[in-house]
Amino acid sequence: MKILPLFFILAVFSACGQPTSDTSGPGEVKQASAVRPYFGVEEPLLAFVHATVIDGTGRGLAKGQTVVVRAGRFSAVGPDGEVEIPQGAKLIDAGGKTLIPGIVGVHNHLHMPGQPFTGEEAAKLYLASGVTTIQTCGAAVPYLEMKLAGRISDGLAAGPDVVASGPYFTGPGGNPQMVIPQSEAAIRDTIRYWTERGVEWFKVYRHIRPEDLAIIIDEAHRRNARVTGHLCSVTFAQAARIGIDGIEHGLNSASDFRNNKTGGLCDGSREYIDSLDISGEEVGRLLQLLIDEGVFLASTLSIYESGIPTRAYADERTLQAMAPALKADYEERRARYDETMETGAVRERRLKRIMAFERRFFQMGGTLAAGADPGRHNLPGYGDQRNYELLIEAGFIPAEAVKIMTGNGARVLGKPDIGTIEAGKRADFVVLEGNLAQKPSCIRNVVQVFKAGYRYDPVALIREVEGKIGE
Ligand SMILES: [Zn+2]
């Protein structure tokens, strides 16, 4: 029997310790917070008053709101004066601040190009940026990812809840570090192996063969796991009909419209993006098929933007967070970009078309979620915040952009307990300085992050990762 190389390497890792499957609550977190306070301070009963709330359901912004949080859950949300403030509640005047649900990022890797595992540093930066749940959308080292997920849920590390992924699957000619299926039995075996260890998502990559995709989806669904793809060999329409759950990157990876494409192969040209009629019938039919088949799209605008020479500038906070090697890469790339600025115009136009495609999908009723897809100078968490600004640039109103990044993320992950600010839900939320609806950049002004009954200080978390992201 032939053993897949990646599978073999990762199996060896199991000797280093099983990831915990314990989905423990705040009790364990409390113990850890006593040791390292920046991990979070328990807040048993809070009442925010005079808050501006964008609740993640798609409803418009509400001013003058009272939000009561008891034992890590929203116990009441409503207009000031109408919501009773419980005795003993710590009263917080949230005048001038915006409350949004914690960001649920669905393309939020714990790896970056050249770095197979970004570890606790990335987790801290996600959390500090207001991201309280991540679906990692493909793991380079699944064991390390699951171990970190367990450490976070046990309160031993600060970070968002991690919905772990298995290894990537691709096909012949694809990235050799991914699983390139050798047989149906090997596919089913690999999926069984990882789901038994707590993996809930599998990602297929650009060279996946349609027949392998069908087996992956079948086995994953049997085991209550889901499949998403960065596609190329398989078209969106094909993948939707086979039963894929989600598709990443939107129009940029839609091989449905490629010129000179061979069925089942990742070839042909990407120039279709420049001429495709986004508001036309052909696109409408495809988007309707995705909606009918219940396929979500994951928007990753910030990583796309980071490759547009005219836009690819790291801001001050990003430069501070980057490890020296990552910064050197950025500077080297920046110098090269400065010589080839003309390609910026082409990519700029493509960005606008990618945005229009996502807008149309959303307007037709499709489930659009979002994720940072960290890479280049687009960092974990900061990339999610940039996504918000880009969604606004794409024409979404603030209530829609927040919904895409929170409520829709939760929906995609099948986690109805999070993603919105509504009574009864888990109180994962972010306090922002300023009015987010008036100024998109307020998404960067994170004052506090709350997750499962604990309050986190973004400044302390960011201080810890300075110069360490992408190490
Ligand atoms: Zn990615």
C-alpha cells in the first residue's frame, strides 16, 4: 500500500501529542487568566449604554442602544431606557463607540507563504483585530493547527476560536506539498483520519481533478465535514453541481469564463476578467446556480489588493508587526512594483470587477462571507479589517459589510450561536472608537474585544507580536 508523503509526515507528528478535543468553556479560561492577564479578564455582568450597534443581521445601524452581557451571553439588546439594567452590572458608557459582532473570518489561515505555521502570534493578532472565530481554510500543518485550537479553547493561548482544517487536496501538476490523491481509498482514508481528530473543513486547490473532488465531498459530508475550494481545473458550475459547500476568491478563480480552457485542467487565460459582462446573463445564470445549490462565496479582497502595485503599501502598524524577513520581502517587492506601475491599472480594473461580481451575488441573495487570506503585507486580522474598508469601496452599505464579515461567516460555519449581537447569543463582539457607519477606517480602532465572557486588550496583544508576524 502506498502512503501519501504528507499524510505520513503528519502521522508522525501525532507522537508529539494529541490535540485536545475538549471544547471547554470559560471555566478553564479563568484559570489561565490568573497566570497571564492579557489572555482576558472575566466580565460576568456588563451593561453598555449609549452605544451605536451594527448587529450583523443586515439590519441598519441603531443608535442609543443598551447591550447587557451576562456570563458571556447577550442577555438584552435594545434602546436606552427600554432595556433594564440588572443590579450589580458594570455600567459602561459607550457613547461615541460602535459595537459590532466579533469577526468570523472564513479564509483565515494559520500559515503564510513561506511559513507553514504562523502560530500563537497570528492568533493574537487576529483577536486584537476583532476576529473572534476563524475557519482556517486549509492547513499546511494540520496537527499544529489543531493543537493551537485546543490551547485556545483551554484558555492557554489567546486567539479566536479556531475551526481547524485538514491538509489541502490538489491534483497532478499541483503544489507537491499538498495531498495529490493516489486512489479513492486513499482519499477516504485521509478524510477519515483527520475528521476523527477534529477537522471540520477540507480545502481543495487549483489542480484538483473533478472525479477526486466528488469523492472528497462525498466522504467529507458523510463525516459531517465541509469542503471549500480555490478552484481552477474545476469550474464553479461543475463544483456546485458536485456538491461543494463554498468557493474562495470569487471571480478571480472562476475558470468558467477562461478562454482556451481544457475540461478538468487548470489552464487557459485569466483575461476573461477584463471583458466579462458582470451584469450580463451568463454571470447571472452562474450566480443563480451557486445560490440554488447552496454554495457560499468567500470574499478575499484584501489579499488581491495587496498585489496591486498602486495600492500595495504596508501601513505603519503592519510594518511594526512584520518579522524582519517578511518586511525585507515587502521592501524588495515594493521596489520591483515601483518599476512596473503600469500593471497596476490592469489589476485595479480587475479588482473593481471582482467587487462587482460579489455585489451581484449578494444582491441576488447569495451568502457572501469574507476572510483575510494572509500573505504579502496583508496580515492576519489587519487583512480582515482592510476587507471591511474594501467591501465599503465595493458599494456595500455598512450593515451589509458587517453582516458579510460576521453573521454570514457564522452561517457558513453552521454556528448559529455567534455572528450577531442579539439576545441569547454568545457575546463575541468588538468595541470600536467612533462611528463605523460614517468612517470605514473605524474598523481599525479596536478598543476592546470580547469573546465568551472575557475581555481582551488589543494594545497588549499587539505589543506581544511586534516584529514577529511571518517569522
Ligand atoms: Zn488562501
